Amino acid sequence: MTRAGQSAETEQQPASHRHEHAQIRPPRLGVLQRQLGGYGPATVKPNSITRWAIDGRSVLKIYRCVSPHERRRREVEALALAANWGFSVPRVLATGEWKTHAWTVLSTVAGKPCSFDTTRGIQEYLRHVVSTTERLHRVVGLPAGAGWTWHEGDVIRSNRRFLLDQMSLACQRLPWWKSLEASLEPCDALPTVYLHGDLKPDHLLFDGSRLHILDWEASGRGPASSDHADAVFHLVRDLIYSSVPVHRIPIGLISQLPVPGAVLAWRLALWLDRRRAGDIRLLPSHDLYRLVAEDDPAAACAELARTIAHLRAAGVPR
């Protein structure tokens, strides 16, 4: 059994960090342990803490730091809708909020995460991404934004603003910001659809017959190309950081999931913005300008690979 792991690397950071009122008061951890079988040691990440049940049937996830209440709400709401639409997802066994923390207990699901070790593994990963997004990307009928439902006080955003607002204010002072902002304008003409928000191999588990999809806390409403850019970015980045030379990256295969250079540039900048302080300044402006200008998916993918290789050599952590 593979545990339903969670990742904070690509979580959205909406402009509003308000806390919604707690509706479910969390029981003490000892009560949860008695009810759900006990928990092992904590796994601490920058924006979450997870404790795996000793019996392997559930995981306690505590959201913290960046918008914990909103992230809990987004994940719980998305899991309910996704299950109703026929996706295989973890079940919410319990959820609640307390002061600055929010928590959810999720069931674990069987399966192995997608692998990039072979050409066949890459093909299977892309196939799972396509099959998932074809079912998921339904037109919303709401403005773009974080989460799948509209709540009082939500800010009305265009697709472009939804993408750019996930980045820090520091990015707006960098020389390439205006170019990136202008290049994303075509996204406003695209339909606004339901997004998973963090499509990566660790979140797609296959048990031999069925695909299970994890980690929905970054779910949102925006252009379909942002989910596709997420998948392409993770694939290219992980290959580069596994020491695969740029000329060995299977560009023709990866670019079958077409993403314009402007959206890949946004995803690249978002990754750097969430690395160490100062890493975003290691992105050469001329590299970003070239990526933004590429409309051909294969050329954009190749430019993305070269830029990530440069950043790895400059010491940017994965």
C-alpha cells in the first residue's frame, strides 16, 4: 500500500490570507489515535505536517504557514466533487480547524506513483495526465481563482491574474515581469476550467487497473494550460535533476502535451519564486524572454530544459 503523500511545492498562494471560522473543533491527538488506530512519527514539511497511521489506513495532515484554513477547505471540497465525478481519490475521514492550524485525516490508497525511469514510464505518466485532465477540465462558469467553489469575499480574477497572483510581490520588481505579464494575456480568452493544481508523478498512483489521484489542496479555476504546464515542468525538471543531459530529454514525446512558452515561463518562475530567497534572481532575463516568445511546444520544451539545466548548475535546489 502506498500512502497518500502530500506535497507543498506548488500550492497556490492567493492574495487573501484570511481565516475562515472553525466549524469542526479538532479532538486531541490522543482521541484521534484511539479512533483511527494510532499514528507514527511526524513528517515535517515547510507548509504541512503528516503523521501516518500505524495500521496504514489513514494519514493525519496538518496544514500550516501559508493559508492553512483555505488549503484545507480547497482540498476537502475538491475531494468531495472529484469523488462524485468518478475519480478515485482518498476519502476524508475527519477534518477541522484550531487557531492557526487546520487538519484533515485522509484514507490511504493502493498503488505506485508514476516513474520517469524509462521511456515507457514517461509515456504512461503523460497518458495518465491526459486522461485525468480530459475528465477534469470542465468549464466552471465562475471567475478564475483558488478552489472549486465561490465564497463570499473572493476576488474576481481573470485567468492571467489567477496565474500571476500566485507569485510574490518581489517578482513584480524584476526586469522580465512586464514581458511575462503581457505574454499571458491570451490566457484570458481561454475557458476557465477546474484544475487539480499540482499534477506530478507522486500524486498519480496506479495500482495496475485504476489511477488514484492525490493532493488536491492547490485545486483552482483557471486555464487548462496551467495544469498541462505543471505536468511538463515536473517531468523536465526531474529528468534534469536526475542528471539526464539536455540532449537526451525526449522533447518530441513530452511536447505531445502542448503548452505555449509563456505558460511554461510562468511555471518556471513560480518554481524559482518558491525556492530559497534569491533563487528567482538567478533566472537570466534573456532566457525567460526566449521561452516566453516560443509558441511551438517542442521549441518551448527544449528551451525550458536548457534553462533548468543552467539553474541546476547555478546551485538551485530541486
